[in-house]
Amino acid sequence: MTIEHVSCGKTQHLHLIKSAQECSKCGGGIRCLSFGLCAESAHDFKNIIRERGTIAADEHLYRQDDPFRSIYSIQSGSIKTETVTADGRNSVMGFYLPGDLIGLDAIGGNSYLNDAIAIEPTWVCEIPYEALLKLCSNEPDLQKKFFARLGNKIHHDEYDGKVIRNESACQRVMYFLHQLYWQQAHQETRTARLHIPMNKQDIASYLGLTPESFSRTLKQLEKLDYIQKESHKYLLLLKEPDSENLEKAPLLNFK
């Protein structure tokens, strides 16, 4: 393992460049952009990335208005993005788990649009954007995977916005839990036991609810036998999704 100092935005970060063998332990698994590429293409991709960690809880990966140079793939841990509203409140825009790409919304601009903050100790792969574009021009399979991820990001952002604007509190919360279910299913053996690293206030902010309304909704879902709380970080889905189509979640009928 080699060590180098690399400038990112306004801060000097310590980057740990791990061996290719350690890459196999990444929590991103099949969601890594290099997954499924031929050996030569995967090697070329891994040559442009830099691994960064550990990013401590509450530490920034980047800040709003930092110069845009890279996108990031989460190896382990979790990150939230947030911005400040016109009235000065922090508003959570999204959550990112292992395998997710973060920073995509800055593509086409010169700077990041929000703050990216670690929720827990987190490792990421930094993917310099210009190097990625150059590599994609010579690697059609990588280009196809990258464009697919961009398209999925746009689709889910639009649908998430619709859910938050139009659905009931119960439907918003169940949609969020189903998202976590399928994201965590990519990382490990599928299980109804969900790990929830985010705190109540951040989830409520993301869903457009007050913390009090979010807590009441969880209690209502427990009474309806949709969930069972184990602790503030874990709960059980008593009715697991039977399809990876997240858009079915808001169609559940709640009394």
C-alpha cells in the first residue's frame, strides 16, 4: 500500500492507494463500475481511482461550491448530502450507501451543489471525472455502465421527488425502507433486517416530515405489522418487497 497527498477542493487529504487484491473486499460489490468488465478494462479503470478513508462521522467529503473534479463510489459506510434552505435550515437531499455514486449532480457544472457529509466512518473511491471520460471513450462497456447509472440516478431522483410531494407519511416511510432493503440486498445476503445508519432528524428532513411525524408514522407501521423496531439502528420488515420495482412501494394500502 502506498500513501500520497492529493488536493481536493480546499483541503489536502491523505489518500491510501490499496492493492487490487483488497478491492475484492469492497462493499460496493456488483454495483462497482468495474464489475463485469474484461480484465484489461477493469485494470484500466482501477488505475484511475484513488481510495480515501477513513472519513470520520460528520466529516465532509466535499462542500457546496468546492470545485468539481471527481465523482465518488462508496466502498463502506454511508454519506448524506444536504443544503441550506432560503430560511437557513439544513435540508437533507439524499443518502448514499456502498456501491452508490455520489457527486453526479455536479456534472456539467464547475462546483458541487451541496455538502457531502459522512454519517459513519466511511471509505470511498475517488474517480477523477476527466480521466473517467477519457477512459469511457476507449471502453464502450464502461461507458454504457456509466450512462446507465446516470439514467437511473435521474429517474430515481425524479420519482423520489414525486413520492415526497404527493404521498402520505406512511407511504413515504415505506418507500424509503424499501429503498434501503434493495440497496442492502446488493451488499450481502438478502435479509428483512435493515441497518439504518441515519438519524431520525435526517430521515425526516429527507422525507419532508417533522421528526415527530416520522416517529408517529413508525409507530403506526408497527401497529399495522409492516415493521418491527429492534433498536434505533435496526428494524425488521415484516412484509418484504417481492419485486425490485421500488415504484410499487407507494401503492401499498394503509388504513
